[in-house]
Amino acid sequence: MTDPQVARAADIALPLIQTSTASWGVRTCHWLPERDGRPALWLTTGTEAQRLALEGQVWLSSQVTMMLTRQGMPYDAMRGLRVFVDSLEGQRRLLTDDTV
């Protein structure tokens, strides 16, 4: 994120997005570009059950887009935005899985 307007909008919007989804178990969120350069927002829940519940909500992408837009995120920076949900539980399982 080299564009100052994009960085500023993300810095303001990410805590708001986290707060607005906290009741769904979201503990952290961060903005990263995908390998192809498209923007990606990652929401991390505490448990896999919370992740599954949040991923199934049809409003999630719209809410994220609306909150980013309200903070001045340029459309070009959001075009093709993908929202991903992972969980701390899943991350721990991935890192401690000794069956490999």
C-alpha cells in the first residue's frame, strides 16, 4: 500500500471493521494484496465455528466495502476486493499438525 490515501483509509477503516464484526468473533483484521495485486482483507475469528458462521453471511463483503468507502478508500483501490476469513484455531491447527 504505497498510496497515502489508501493507507490512511485502511488505517481508519480496519479498526471499525473489526469492531463491527466483533460479535461474530473477529479478533483481528488486516489488508494485504493478493499475488495478482488485487486487494484482500483478512478477518480472523477466534474459532472455526465463528469463521464458518461469518463466511456464510451474505452482507459481509458489502459491509466491508461500505466501511472502506466511508473512510475515503478510492474505488480503484477496492476494485476486485476479496474478503477472506480465517481463525486463530485453524492457524494453531495448521502450525501444530504433526501428521504431515
